[in-house]
Amino acid sequence: MLLRDLLKYQEGSIVSRALIDKQAGTVTLFAFDARQGLSEHTAPYDALVHLLEGEADITIAGETLRVREGEMVIMPASKSHALKAITPFKMLLTMIRSA
């Protein structure tokens, strides 16, 4: 089974599934329907976004990147970021917490 097959899209929604949730960090699979997104926010740790399918705009500290299937982006700790689905897309979010 492919990683992206572990989660299905839901119309007009964002769906998530935690694969690893430990004190040291998290690995979470997300499925965003088209035009869905996460508003601007910050996180205290670096996060790695890996698009498994589809296309999204990821804005980091005011700069927007168009990210497509197979591409990855690092969202640095404490920098504002937001995500918006251009097409339905799935991503794997890995966040490693540091001391």
C-alpha cells in the first residue's frame, strides 16, 4: 500500500491521521480538499512538508511557494506559515522537537 492511500479526501474538508506521535516529534498525514487550507500560524519547531500528490501554495514569512507532488519544503521554527490547496493534495508533515 502507498502512503497516500492511508487517507481519503473528504469534500470541503481537511483530514489528518497521526502516524507517529511521540515526545521527540510527530509524523502526520494530511488530505486537503481543493481550496481548503490552514491559516497563517507559527510553530516552535522546524517542520518538513512532503507533498504526496496534488498541488498547494505554502506561504512562509510572506513568500509563497507553489509545491507539487514529490516536492518538499522546510517550514522554519517561529516563522509564520500558511497552506492552501490549489488542487486536492496529500502531504506528510514531519516535526522533530528539539530541547
